[in-house]
Amino acid sequence: MLRTFEALLKGKFLEWTNDAPQQSDRPLKVYVTLLEEKSSISADLRRQKIVEILEKLAASQTFAEIKDPVAWHQEMRQNRALPGREE
């Protein structure tokens, strides 16, 4: 069973804030998972920003020279020998 321990990260050191694992004199290997903080912008605002960016990209006609997107994609994705796996 996995247990979770709270700690404060101060520079290179962890300071346990509540329950702490049993420790010995040898170094303790730990895994720390940083949880994402909630975004400061709402989902609606984020969605609107994405729409604006996509509209700017479409208006710039960045890929206008590509006449057949399917053929272009197939050409870009041609199989090639992988390093260390030559046929």
C-alpha cells in the first residue's frame, strides 16, 4: 500500500510537515509528485484564446502552398529506417 507524506521543499531539502516515514542514517529515496495548480484563467477564457490563435493562424495562410493536405501528410510520414534497425 502506498502512503503519502506531506513535505515542504526548501532548496534541496524536504521538510516533513505531518506524518513522516521511518528514517535511518542512510539516505531515503523519495518520489515527489508536484500537483498542478488550478489555472488562474477560466475554461471559457482559455477556449476563447485558443479560438483567437487558430483564427490568426488561418488568416496567415501559413500552409496555403499545400494543395493536397492528404498527399502532403503521406509524404511527410513516409517510412524510414530507424536508427539501429536498418533492414
